[in-house]
Amino acid sequence: MHSNIIRFENLPIPVKMIATDMNTGEKLILEEGNIPEAIRASCSIPGILTPVKIQNRWIIDGGLIDPVPVSVVKSMGAQCVIAVDLNSGVIDKQKKKEREINNKPNRKQRLAEKSEMINQLVSKYDQAGKLMRNKLNQWFKQSESSPHIINIIGSSISIMQEQITKKNLEIDSPDILIQPQLPEVKMFDFDQAEKSINEGFNCTMKKIESIKNLV
């Protein structure tokens, strides 16, 4: 933390954090007690970070239920709400990737072509047929590796959050919405920090006049 204050009650500006009750799915608003504990609980990404137990409740990431909590800051009395949606474009990227995959020969087709090639080669070299078939089959068994489990979890959560955010913003929209386009940045791509910051800055500058007029 960049502060020596460790309790909500001592903060000069009110702060609320969003978390989720793992057992009930209830949205929780953390606004009192230990700040580091609340931070850790509110970012407990399922499958990545273990839940945190607070007052006999297991708490996980609040982004699962309210990724852009506009309603919460409005309930705190905010007259101007500038929100940042970090999940914008995730689904579009997935659709693009799916189209690229669909444009390639499907797996059955590739296997059929490989099998036919093997049969042709073996028929030409009967004496070395068995050895060649075994070796070629070993090569062709090597397929593209599946995504890492961390990336699977991260992508799944991002897709879910984008859908939830869209629905929530339809109900309770902010005055200004900033949507950096970072669908290619994965959950643990810390080396992409500079790129992400620059994208956020550029998106904000595009709306700077609206922000000035608002405040």
C-alpha cells in the first residue's frame, strides 16, 4: 500500500470495495475494518487466489458480480461518475480468433490428409513401412498445445465480466465511460503495464473535454 492508513475509518476520502460472498453470490460492500484484508478479499480471483474469510464468510473477487460498480459510488453521493471498463472488446477478440480458426482446415480434415499421406508413403516403402508409420504417427500426434489453465480462467472471467458490465451499464450508466482496448493483455501480463497505461491515457484524453465540462 502507498499509505500508512490501514483502516477504512481513518481514510480522508471515503472508499468502498466490492466483493462477492462465495457461497451465496451476494454482492458485498467492504467499507470498514482492515484495508489490506479488504483489498486481498476483493481481488480473490477464483482458481488463482484463495478466498478470504471475513466475519465467517468466504469472500472472493467483486468483479464477478459488479465489474464497474457505478451504482455504489452514486449511493455514496457522487454527483459526477467517470467509469473505466477494462473488459471492453474481449468478446470481439474471441470471435475474431474463432473465425480465424474456422477458416483453417478442421482437425478431422487435417488428420484425414495426414493419414492418406502416411498410407501413400508406406505403400512406396513396404520394407520400411512399419518403422515409417510409427515415426510419422509420432510426428502427427503433436498438435497445438491447449491454452494454459491460467489463461483459460482469465479469459473466462473477462468474457463474463464484459457481459455483466454491459447489462449493468444499461441500468445504471456513468456520466463518462472510458473503455481502453486491451483484449490481448492477459491477467498476468505485467510486462504490458506501460502499454496498458498509455492506452488508458490516450482513451482518457479523447474524452478530456467532456470531463472538463462535467466537473
